[in-house]
Amino acid sequence: MLRNKKIIIGLTFSLHLLGILTAFFKTQNNLPFNLPFHLLRFFTWWSVHSSILAILAMFTLVWEEKKQTSSWLSQFIPFLSVIFNLTTFLFCLFHLFFGALKWQDSLFLNLNFISWHFVAPLLTIYCFYSWARIDILRKKLTRSILYTFIWPTLYFVYVYGLSFFNSSGGKLSLYLKKYPYLVFQFMAKNPVIFFAIWLPIALLTILILFALIVWTKIVIEKKSKIL
């Protein structure tokens, strides 16, 4: 493996791991550390799922390089990680542009936020376009599209379901006081809107991202062959 490739993959892995560890060990709302409640809230963050996928993607890129082989799964994981990380980056960029980001009273936490939500996603995308393959994904296109929806759908259902407990006023709601996506609490009170409007829109967005990433990957690969 080329030295630059090792450095970039290692840096991408490290920034995602740092983001996950910081988010996990950071106590919420000055409450005692309660592992079950903490984990329930921890997995409500889209960025956590993005980083888990990105770390797996870095492993698969190294594995493909070492074994000099590829499989549908080893191509699918980096591809799915790009969808999640691109969404993270665009979501945070949108909030940054409109001044909606909430900064902490800590230089470390603010730097970690920037590296986790902006630098790490861009590095993940760079790794995908530089070294990942999608030839098997394209051959099994229907399977690839259908499997792309599984993780995001499970995430939406999980956060949507948890929003009921956040609104119920129980002990868990204390740990979810600063809920990451308040829109889900609104949807919990309006399930028809959630299932009839917002969930289809979210899934359509994922489908659009799927097509966009495949198309741009093909274009970049063709240009690199010409050069």
C-alpha cells in the first residue's frame, strides 16, 4: 500500500474513532453516567452511524489491498459510508451557513466537532473516490439499491420510536433532554405526516444520493483511465 494511502486511511480512521469516543464518554445534561440510557441516546446520532460505517470502510479498503480481491460486501460498505458521511457533511454545512450550529465552551470539543462533522466525512468521501470499487455493486444493482435502504430505515424507525419516550416525561427523557433531532418528536405526535411524507422523502433522498454517487464514481474512473 502506498505511503500516502496509508496516511489518509489512518487519519480518516482516527478522526472517526476520536469522534465516536468523545461522543460516548461525554456526559449529557450533568446527569450520572447510566450505560443503558447513555447507549440509547448515543445511537440517536446520525454521525455515530456515519463513523461506524466509515471505520468499517477503512478496514475493507485495507483488506482489499492486502488480499488483492473484492466482494459485493467489501464494495457496499464504503459506498454506504459515503451516503451517510455526505449527509452528515451537508447537514452540518447547512446549519453552519445559517448560523444554527451550537458551539461548546471547550476548544477541544469544538475542534472535535469540526474534525468529526466536516474533515472526517470529506476524507471518507475522498477515500471512496480514490480507492473503492463499485463494479460488483453495479452488476448486482437491484440488490445494492435495496440493501442501501436497510440501515437508514432502521435508524429512522429507532429515533422515531425513541422520541415517544423522550416526550413521555420518564427518567429516559432526562437523558434525552437535548434530543439531537427535535423533528422526530414532532413526528411522534403526527405519525401520519412521518410515514406518509417525511419517511418517503428521506428514502427518496437516499435513492438520489445512490444514483449521484454511482454516476460521479463512473465519470471519475473514466477520466482517470483517459489520463
